Amino acid sequence: MTSVKDRVRGGSIRQHVLCATLAGVTALGCASTVRRLQHYPSCPDGAGPASTQSGDGLGCYRTAEPDEGEPHGPFVTFYDDGRPEAEGNFDSGNLDGEFKLYWPNGKLRAQLHFKGAKKHGAYASWGPEGNPRATGGYRHGLMHGEWRVSEDGSVWVAGTFEGGKQQGRFVYYENGKLLLEEWYDDGVRRPAR
């Protein structure tokens, strides 16, 4: 699967047309994106809004040639029906701040944060119908803190990570009943007690 950063820099979001001002939208070939641009957040100083000719994404770029520049500022990509697929922010080409992914039905799929191009902060994900799948956190790109994970809502795994390694007690539940308990030290499973 192509990353959103790659999609914004190239790949499926490669044919960019710079829309520097709404007054020049028609002349620049961006008439189909006028509605979206009017509601789009403003770009940071030194960056201008850009759109794909197909209309599947909007973002901010530092240069008039988006394929040669780096993403900088807010962006959003869209499914074919116009619903948001992903939205977030770039700082000098790196994901930064809050990032959201959506299911094709419009429901939130995942919400996480980036700092210095690494996952950093709270993380949560949901299934297509809105059921929780995972909650946890990251610190400098590594899983950190308490995590709870479920594939289908019936079996849950809960435990703590420190610096990307399992630490302490991990428990596995099915339908609310404890199935298994394991203990970890610095990512290494301890023998059963």
C-alpha cells in the first residue's frame, strides 16, 4: 500500500495544478476544485495550495511545481465519491501533528499524531462500523504506554509498551473472560509464575 506521503508527493496524486488564488482558478484549470478550495484551510507562508487534476487531493506546497517541491501545511485526499480518505499536515515534507484516516463509508478509521515525521502521541483505530480496534500511544515512533487491541471485538489484548518493547503484564480476553496472562521484561517473555 502506498503511503499518504508518497501519494501526496507522487503516485496517484502526481498531476498537480497549482491554484495560487481563487481568482485564477479557472485559468489554471482548477474549476472543479473551487468548492473544495474555498473551504480549505490556508497554507503557511511560502506555500500555496495545490490540487490534482482528477480532484482526488488537495495540499500545500512550497514551490509552484509540486512534483519538485515538498509538501508543507495541511492536506486532504479523497475517495472517488468525494469523501475524505486522509487528512493531516506536513512540515517541510514530513508528517506533523494530527493525522486522520477514514473508511469509504465516511467513518473514522484511525487517528494518530506525528512529530518530526515519527508517530508520537495518542493512537486510536476503529472498524468500518465504528467499533474500536486499538488504542494506545507512540513516543518517537515506538509503541509506548498502555495498548488495547481487538480484531473483531471479542478477543482483546491489553498490555504496556516502553520504547517499543512489551513491559509488564499482558492479558488476553475472549468475551470478557481472561484467557491468558503473560509477563514481559524489556520485550522478553518471562516464564509463567
